[in-house]
Amino acid sequence: MSKIDLLVKQRLEIFVLFLCVFISFILIFSNENKNVQRLRTSTLETFSFLYEPFNWLDNQLLLNKKLEVLSQENVKLNLENQILSSNKIENERLRDLLKFRQRNKFDFIGADILSKGISSNMASVLLNRGLNDGVKNNSPVLSSKGVVGKTILVSDNHSTVQLISDIDFRLSVKIMPSETEGIMRWITDDTCEIVEVQTTSDVQIGDIVLTSNLSIYFPPNLPVGEVTSFYKKSNSSNKIVRMRLFSELSTLNQLFILRGDS
């Protein structure tokens, strides 16, 4: 205890001084006198720079929190935008399918593509519909825009479709409005050629290509594509007609199989 008493006695004056200063400040800042108010204001203005680092730090912390919240909201909005974009594409595709069914009084079986290019030597796709759904062999297969191929192998629950893009695929078509007939074969991408077309036939760019009455497996007047160009074949009485398919073969997703009894 003697050491503590000695320390208190040595620091007593300093302690009393700080206590007096503290009490003085309390009395000054609690006083409503105008002179005291002016002194308080000038003091605050003089030492206000001491608060700036703390204010800056508080602002930075607040901005970081706001940035984190905005980042989370941005992620949510991006995800919602992707979902809406996907729904928009699907909605447009279903609208096209509905319009197609209204234009053509056929009975179709809707099918999804399970895989593409299932055969190494043939352009083909596998569908999730088969004999149990009413699918038959050599049934025409269409997208919402036009012919894309025909079934060549049908099991109970699946069907293999030979696409127009297969090099061995042939289709009897007619060019409207002249009703010029020919045989269509695939060239590249969505481009095909129509051969066996008479040179004297009246074919124009933009003419519509439909399935003809001569096709064995396809009923007439199914949409196929439109004429993009034509030229005369040398040393021949025929000319070649180039056409673009209505269906984009590279983006096929959902297809329709024409029932065999239609």
C-alpha cells in the first residue's frame, strides 16, 4: 500500500488538473451563453479536420456494403434475364408450331430430339417417339417451318430420322406458282439444289418450293423452302435451281412426325 500511496501523492496534482479541465469543458459546452456558443462553434470548426478520416472510413464501409448488395441484385437480374430470354425463344417456337398446325390440316405427333448424328455415315437424329405413339417407317418429319426429313427406323419408343442434309436423301418437289417439278438434293448448310428442271420452265427468285404430287412418302404441298438462284446446265436441256430451306437444320430442337394414316 505504501507504493500506491506514494504514486497517488506524486500524481495527485496532474490528476486534479485533468479533472478540472474535464469539468471545465463540461460546464462550457453545457452553457447556453452566446459567447460560450460562439466559442463552441469556433472550436468545432477548428478541430473538425479530426473527424474527416472517421467520416471517410464510415463512407467507405457504407459504399462497400451498398456495392455488395448491388452485386447480388445484378446477379439475380442476370439470371432472371436469361430465364426470360429462354422463355421468349420457346414461346416464339411454340407460336410457329401452332400457326403451322392451323395452316395444315394434318395429324402430327410432337417429338423431342434426343441426339444428333447418331449414325457415322448418315445425317440423322433420334426422336423420343415410336410405334407406341403411332409412328410408322418412312413418315414425313417437319419442323414448325417445313420438311426436315423422314423416319427410317422405328422402335417401340424411339425413331431415327434421316435428315434432308444426308447426301442420299432425295425429295420430289414443285416450284410455285409455275408448278415446275424436280428432284431436290442437299448441297451445304441450308442450301439445296433442284435438278431435272426444264429450261423452259418459268422459275423466279423467291418462288416457294413445296412437296409434289409425285412423292411416294410425302403428301403434296408441304413447305420446303424458297428459290434463291438458278442457272442453265451446259450441254443439257435442264437447268439447276438453288433453294434455301425454310428450316434451319443446325438449330433443330422439337419436330413433328406426320401420322401414317393422314
